[in-house]
Amino acid sequence: MKRFLWIALLCGPLVSAQENESGLSSRKNEVRTDLLSTVALAKYNLSYERFTGGKFSFGVTGAVVSSKKVEDDFEEGNRDNSPQFEVTPFVRYRLSEGVSRFYFAEVFASANGGDFREIVRKTENGVGYYEVEKSDYFDVAIGAGAGYKMYLKEQWAIELMVGFGVNTIETDKSPDVFSRVGVSVGYRF
Amino acid sequence: MKTLKYLFLGGLATVLMAADCSNKDSEFYNDVFISSPNMVDVEDNVLYTVGDYLMVNAYFDRTVPEAGQNNDIDLYKTSGGALSFTFSYLIEKEIAQDQWTPVDITEANVFDGEGNSVAFGDFLLAQSVFDPALQTYRYRGGVRLTETGSYRLRFTYNQEPSAAIVLTSDSLQGNLFVTIFSNCEDTDSAGYYYFDVN
């Protein structure tokens, strides 16, 4: 999946996109969804981004995870957490001069949570035993990323993004790495 | 602009590598490791002759002492009702001064008493099987000694010789897998039980 992303990222500038910067500049809002995460990870997501008119933009991504594979791995003990949701506000800085094709850098914070499992020792009638105990976790990840975005017909966005962060609160329960990798399509209005 | 792109690609490569470096989320979380003493023993004969069996026993209750805890551990409950615990042992023959070679163990030479004994050539796989009536795991098996010579037995096949005996629960998928580090009072500090066959 990462190899595909690399190829897509490198080939991105070769794809022609219609340049009409004044048209784009007048459109300040964008909604998009990350198809890669949806297909590969069953992470259903929606992002909103607001463009300030300068090089900065900001927005938020919401996602819920409903992956049978993750759930099965969690139940079988192949992983100790099962992420369920993410709410990720972000701020971006456009690094290129053009507005129809550009690289960007991003910082984000993500409130994320899910299920956690651990093996605990208990005692019943004076005899000990171990069993799996499940609980919820909630954490806040801080991270950064970068990506490439291009527009078709001044409205349709295609975006490649790679980023990661680290959780900061319940680090013994939550995933070590919070990743923000995706190939998104969106609409700017 | 080119420099900027290269900086980006370098940064992205770093991000990808960092994302790959974490392995906390790729471990196995259904393992329980405990230590409990003296779960296996050798039926100690003063003198072995050709045709005798070297017998090994592994009888233990579903509840056994657990090192570092102030009460026993229920193996059956912890393992989700595992019907057996498996361990292995092998016999080596001294072919020259301090030179030992594994004895080939065949099914014909295995004594299959209680539990299960399965010959795998260089070693024997032993299963101590749960007896619901007695609420104990039970194994008694052995290997027929077919030649005279000096021998030694150890319980650490496919790993460095040690006094530790590893018994693992044959748990069904989804239940906890219990690994017990135990020992045998009949072996020396290196994990060997030495004997001669006349």
C-alpha cells in the first residue's frame, strides 16, 4: 500500500491539471473522503477543510472504524487494541506557489479511542486464574504530515497524504503510532 | 523548488520508516507465562538393562503453585479448558568422551502409558492429558533402551540445554495459551539426567 502511495506521489506532478487559480481562490471550502483508508482499513471518514485565502488552511477529519479484520485480530489476541473513532483537527500550510497543484505540510491533533484488552490475574475461591479483560481507551495524538494535492476542473480534488503522530495520554493502551495516510477525493466549493 | 521537493520526499521517507519501526501493535496478546516447580519427573532406576524403558511422568493438578504469587493458579480455567499440556524430551548417547548424539526414537520403542507419546525421530513429544474425573493432567511414557552405553536425557529439544522444562497448553483458538516454565528434580543444574544401560 505504501509503495503504491510513493508511486502515486511521485507521479502526481506529471498528471495535468487545469490551472485556473482565480476560480479556486474564490472557493473557500472543501469536503473529501479518503478512499484508501475506506477500502484498505474499513475506516469511513469525512474531512472538511477551510481555505483562508493565504497559504494556510484548517479543517477537521472524522472517522469511524468498522474493520472485521481488526476486530478478529483483536478478539484472537493478535493485537491489544481496536481503534473505533478519530476526530482530527488539522492546520495546513501550502508550500508551493500554485493553488491548483501544490505540496503542503500539516500539523494535527487527533482525539482517538477504541477498545483495549489485557490479561489480568484474578482470584476466585482462593485460586488464581488469568483472563482477558477489555476496557476502553481514549487518547490524543499529536503529529505532522505532508502531501500533494491537485484539482481537476477547479473543483474536484485529489490528494495524497502521509503523516503520523504519537499518542500522549493512555500510551499503555492506545496504539503507539497514529497514522494519517490516504488517497482522498474531494469537492471544493 | 527542486530542493523543496527533495526535502519533502526525504521527510516522507522518514515518516514511513518511523511508522514501520513500532512493533508494539504487532505482538501476540494471548500468552500467559508462569513458573511452577517440579511438574515432571523421571522414574529413577538404579540400574538399566537393554530392553528396559526410561520412564517420564508429568502428573499435575489443574491448580498448581505459581512462583511469585501467594495462591495457586488454575491452569484449566486460565487456558479455557485446555485438554492437554505438551512438552518434549530427547535421549542422547555418549559416542566418545563428552561427545553425545541423539538416539533415534521410533514408535516401536515408545511406551505409551497415560497421555500421549509421539516419536519424532530425535525427540519425543509428550502430552499430559486432562482427566475430568480426577481433575488432573496425566502423562506417563517412555523410551525403550535398545543398546548398552552411557546416556543422558534432557527436556530442551531445539534450544540450548537448560534446567527449565517448557510445557505449553494446547488451547483452542481464542483462549489463552499457557506456557509453564518448570523443572525436574532428577536432572542436574544443566538439565541432564545421566544414566547407564548394561
